[in-house]
Amino acid sequence: MIIGFKKDFRASYLCLENYIDDLEVLEITRDVCKTEFPGYDKVNVSWEELSGLIDTDAWKTALANQKGVYLITDSSNGKKYVGSATGENMLWGRWKEYIANGNGGNIELKNLDFSYIQKNFRYSILEIYKSTTDDDAILERESWWKELLMTRQFGYNKN
């Protein structure tokens, strides 16, 4: 929340009780404190957090310029989904799809209600790559992570 207050005196410390009627709500925003991109190795956000951050300048700049392998975790049951982002707008473009429909076109995720995804899914990044990295190399790493985390057997990956 952004509050406006016009101060026309010299006092450094104010007693809120004396000036409460002079405060004006200028804007109510979503989680403005977390708009800075924390670094690729520190991304671990819920669907709700991601939906509020995805279009901020910092997050769009960071994600739209990197290919990568990412992890979606269902916090309700522990199931995981490993995916990769190689197309237009890279990680940003891929994650925008998840914000729009919850499933990003993935078969197993389509079986879940969008409201369930919004409540229980968390998004993180396993590896990032330069935009010039060959897509086949990224798909190989995606497959390696699926094997390591056993997401084909115990998660949401079917391929």
C-alpha cells in the first residue's frame, strides 16, 4: 500500500495518532516488496507469487533472456514436473503459459483443476542456459533431471 502524507513542518519524528486523518491511500499494489529478481538459483515461488511477478520489468528481463530447465512442485502431494524452456521469450514465455492456464499444455497437468494448481504449485529453476545454447542440449538436460527426480514414475511427467 502506498500512503501519501504532506509534511509542512520540521519535526523529524511523528506520532501517528496525531496525523492519521492527514494520511491518504494513493495506491494498493500486489507484493511490491518482491519485484526484484532474486537470482536464478533462488527462484522458488508459488503460482500466486509468480502471477504477480511475471510481468514486472525485473522478472521479464531475467526470464525472457534465458533458456532453461525448471521444476514445478505440487506442495500438496510432493509430485514434481520437470520442463524446459527453449522457445520464444524462453523461461518467461513458458511460465506465462502456466500463469494463463495452469498447465502449459502438459497432458498430466491438464487433468488438474486450475484452482488446484493456483493453490498448490511452486515454480523453481534447475538450470539456465544462454539463448544461443542448442535446444537439443537443453532437452537432454531436461531428460536427465526427469530421470534423477523420477518424475516419470512418481510425478507429472509422461514423456
